[in-house]
Amino acid sequence: MTNTLHISFTGEYHNSLDTKNRLNIPAKFRKVLDPVNDRTFVITRGFDKCLVLYPLEDWSKVEEQLSKLSSIRGRHRSFVRSVTRYATSVQYDGQGRIQIPDSLLGYSGIKKEVAVIGMINKIELWDPNIISKIDASEEGLDDNSFDDLANEINF
């Protein structure tokens, strides 16, 4: 029997963009990335003004799910277009940095500081001010919502 250790992206880190809009991916996250991904992520728009980094292998699964949506239905086409039109393959360099496209920085509001948040199979990149406002607002989870969702998954 093979015992496979499942490692995922977890935790929050804060880094800064350099003058060329490169972001250092935390070493812990780089270590988790399976070699099959060849140091490559796909970055695209996420929800709530964040950016999302998918390991290349996981992006293939996202594409598979997107391809199941009907190209006849306008809403489906718009959703697929919204996700894929900004998707860009980025490979981290020897210093662990990825280049973030200007169009994605504009969408996210990220200027210099970046909150890098592990989300199990993907990584979210946030402007720290935006994620702080979401955490403090109704969009964040209150104690009751947290309890309800934890109960749904037997947490």
C-alpha cells in the first residue's frame, strides 16, 4: 500500500512587487508545487478583485470544467471569456519571482504590497487593503456563517 502525502497551499504571506511588477512566491508554496508543473502557474482574475494562481496541472482541470459549459448560452460564454481572456502562464525564475501582467494588477488594485493566501489547490493574490475590508465587512464570514459552513463539511 502506497502512502501518499497530500500537501496543499495554506497560510498567508505578505510580499512586495519589485519595480518590474515581479512577485516572489513564498518558498513554502514553491516547495508544494509538483515538478510536473515545471515551475509554472496560470494567473487570472479571481472573485472579489483578487488574482488567482493555479498550478499548471490544476489549470487543466479548470479548463476541463469550463469546457463543459454551453457555448450556445450567452452567460456561459461570458463566464468562460471572463476567466480565460486574462489567463496567462507564468513561470517563476531562479529567485522564485513571477511577472504579473499590468492588466491584472489594474483589475486587482494591487500597487506594491501583496497578500499571498493559500487556498488549498490555488493561491490568491490580494491588495492587503481590499482583503482587510472584505474580512471586516458583511462579505466576510461572521461566527454563525463560519459555524454553518463548518457543519456542512463536518469540520
